[in-house]
Amino acid sequence: MTNMIQSAKEQVVSLIQAAYARAAGAGVLPSGVDVKATVEIPKDTSHGDYASSFAMAGARALHMAPRAIAQAIVDHLELEDSYFQSVEIAGPGFLNFTLGPKWYGEVLAAVEQEGPAYGSGSGGSGKKVMVEFVSANPTGPMHMGNARGGVLGDTLANVLARDGWEVWKEFYVNDAGNQINKFARSIYARYLQLLLGEDAVPFPEDGYQGEDIKELAQAFYEEHGAGYENEPEEDALFAMAQFGLEHNIPKMKADLKKYGIEYDQWYMESWLHDRGFVAGTVQLLTNKGWTYEKDGALWLNTTELLKKKYMDEGKSQEQVDRLDLKDDVLRRANGFYTYFAADIAYHRNKLEERAFDLAINIWGADHHGHVARLQAALDGLGLDGSHRLVIVLMQLVNLLQDGKPVKMSKRSGKAIALHDLLDEISVDAARYFFNSRTSSSPLDFDLDLAVRQDSENPVYYVQYAHARICSLIARLAEEGSKAPAAADVDAAVLKSPEELALLKSLAQYPEELHLAARDYDPSRINRYLAVLAGDFHRFYNACRLKGEAEQVLSARLKLAETVRSVLANGLNLLGVTAPEKM
């Protein structure tokens, strides 16, 4: 797909190489020299749109002063039919190229030709990537961290798909192990309290205290009556766990669907246990010499695995020796496998059994200590976890109202869950705000700002730019003016600073999309859209359409229509609507 920023950079290189060949052929410059030069985009456009260091980089090899080299290049440059209208020598010998109408016209043409696919790249080269995100314990409502992780994971998946990856989205359901046992015991205790009275039945010290547990116990009682009071505890706990999961998981799916998130698969931890995949994975680690027994338990030699990982990454022996490394239990003395063992098995399933080239997990920052340990365990299985497993760590969300932290819902009096939040603000605002900062930065979510309908609200600011263009196009259409095809636009009439800045912003989109995918940072799209919207508003205020000559009117209308297309494109990636009226 077209990347006009990159195309211009490449053309600078080819133009200079052709000029050098001509200058060498004329005897002005020594021939046969390979010059490794850079091409940069100056921050100050008075220094041109692209700057090459060819003259300075080649000074030693060519045995000439940089400005003399630069002059020889300029004298032999042929800019006709190129993207550039002029070149100047600056400072010690920079070659500063200024873009011309051909490039600006091709920006409009690229957006028109590629439509909704504009910005797509080939960074993924068709490789398979799984993005696993949210994966909240199904023991209660989803909270603000899950809300941020949801939009971060979903938007990252969208970005990766547009950059040429074959993407699979997955939610890992921890429906086995200690958390589910505690969940079942909590429901069971509340159930027995309904039958026998609260004072008659002690509640587990580590049990889940939420109102949702009481609601599940009440629902279980209404469905099953007192029939489980005298059942064997093991049978009762199994029934409670299944009942709780059957109620909570559909709620989670419904909340996430309302939030605009649907997965390719909800993968159950129990599937791994039921077919012996956890036990088999632990046995593989044992076969490779990475486990040992102590106190009746089976341990992973995480210390040695991490030492090997860190040494391979370039740390010195002294640095590694200073680290506080510890081993991990895989199978307890009672024969039960740990969560870590299941986690290793699940990621072996991703990388080996289902053959994903890359696995990306969105985790809360409090899990940072688990990252290297899991990667090292996968290294121990020969799966190159250090490179094929990427963990995107996400900082906390601070919910604010009236400038103060908010932890409880006014409506329910409980901790604010995702469904509470979506009762307060729009899905558009939630998705835009939660993706507005890099994952490594804490996020202050201002509820008052999220519902404002003015330019201070960033999602409103971007959406308003889109709606404003739609209204402009509709109004001019009533007067008989329609946006022409890009081929019919004379880009030379677009020459004000505001018009050129807007065209450059449009050209930047494919690069921003690629960088967002490369750096696993979809918040780049938010920042890009805010810049594009700002550039449009400045253009709209500075450049008239009505009353202008037909060529100017047509070109500006096409420019506005092109901006509308790219705004809609970016908002769609974020899962945010692009309204035509506001």
C-alpha cells in the first residue's frame, strides 16, 4: 500500500544518486564512491520538507568540502516530473528538498484509490499473531483495569491486522484452580447462610465479599432450593462453581459486546487440564532437565532458566548474580498443578500446538514480575518465548469526577465496574479515552470531560471535525459543487501553509499506523487523529470555499473530503463512530 512519506524519502535518495552519477560522468565529482547518507524530515519547514546529509557524509571519501559536493549535486539534479519543486543548500552542506504539486496530488489520489484500506502496511507479512486481553477472572464484574485492557487489546488487534498480520483475539478463562475453588466456597457459604442464618455459617476468610456473590447464592437457591444443604461438599462446590461461571461468563460477554469487543475464542483453562496438556507440558520440562523435586513438590529451575535468558540478552555474569532469582512450584505436594504450570501450558498451546508466530498479552503492570519467568519457561521448552511472547504492561486507571478520585458508583454504591461506566458515558468516549495514553503511562479518566460536548473533549473534537466536513460537503452539494476525482484536481492551487500542513498530515497516516503496530502502541492513532482534526479546523478557518474560483473550490473540497475519509478510517480502528451530524 502507498506510503507517500516513505516514497518521498526514497525519491530523494534516487534523485541524489542520479545527480551524483551525472556529476561523476562530467568529471565534477570522483566516481565509484558509495556514500551512506541519511534523509530526514526537518521540524522547521523553512529548512525544506526533506533534508539529505549526502554532502557531509561523502566529504572524506570524495576528498572535497561538503558545500562543494552539495553544489555539484544541485547543478546535476533533474527535478522535472519528480515530487520536488526545488532544492537548496543549507548550513554545512545539507540538501533541502521542497515538495511540489505532484506529491500533494498523489496524496489525494492514494487516499481515494485505497479508500478504507488507506494506511495498510505489510509489517506483519501475513504472520499469525494472537492478542490475548482482558482475561479477567470470571469470579466477579470487570473493573477499570479490564476496561482499559479491553480497548487497548482490541485496538492493537485492529492496528496489527491493518499492518499485515493475521490476527486472532482470545479471552483466557481461568475456570480451574484456586480462584474458582475460592469462588465456589464463597457462593456455597452465602447459600448456606440463606438456609441457616448468617451467624450459623462462617464465611471463608479469603472469600469474595462482593454483593454479586450474594446475588449468585440467591439465584442458585431460587433454582435449586435447599437441595444442596446435605449434599457432599465436593458435589456442592462443583455445582456452585458451574452455576457461577454459567451466570458470570455470559455477563462478561454481554458487557464486552456492548463495549464493542468480540473475541475469536473464549479459551477455557479447564480444557488444558482435561486433556492432560498441563501435565504433559510439565513432563516436557522435566525431560529437558529443568525441574527437580523438593518437599514433595515439583519445582521449575526458574533461576537457571532466567540466568540463561539474561546472559543471552547481553547481561554480564556479575549483573545476573546480583538479581534476586527464585524457582517456581509447578506441582504441589498434594498433586495439584499451579497456575504457573497451567500458564506455561497455555502459552505452549499458543506457540507450538496452534503455531502462532507471535503471542501478545495485555497485562496489568502488577504482573511485571511474571513476564521474564514465563518467557524463560517457554525458552526452556525450545519455543523462543523471549522473542515470540510479547507482554504489554498496562498501568492503572484513576477515575476522576469534580477533580476527585471516584471509586464507588453513585447508582449501586459498589465499586465501579465496566457496565457501571457504560451507564454513565458513551462507548465512544470510553474507547477513545482508555486508548489515549501509552500503556506504560497511568491514565486519569475524567468523567466530566468525557461527557462534555465541546472542543475540550478530545473525542468530541475529532468527531466534530468529521461531522463538520460532512455538513460542508452536503451544503456545497445542494449548491451544485461536488468533490472531484483526485485526477481532476490541480494540486498546484493548494499552496497556503494550512493546506500544505493538512496534506502532509494525511500522508503521515500510513507511517503512524505502522509505528503503532511496531511499538504495540495504538494510542498513536488517537494522537494522530487529534493532529489531523486540528489541522483541518485551522484550514477551515483560514481557507474559504464559497466564492472562490472553481479550481480552488474543487481542490479544497476534495481536500476536505479526503480528510473526512481518513478521520473515519482512524476512528474505525479505535472502534469509535464517525458521526455525520453533531
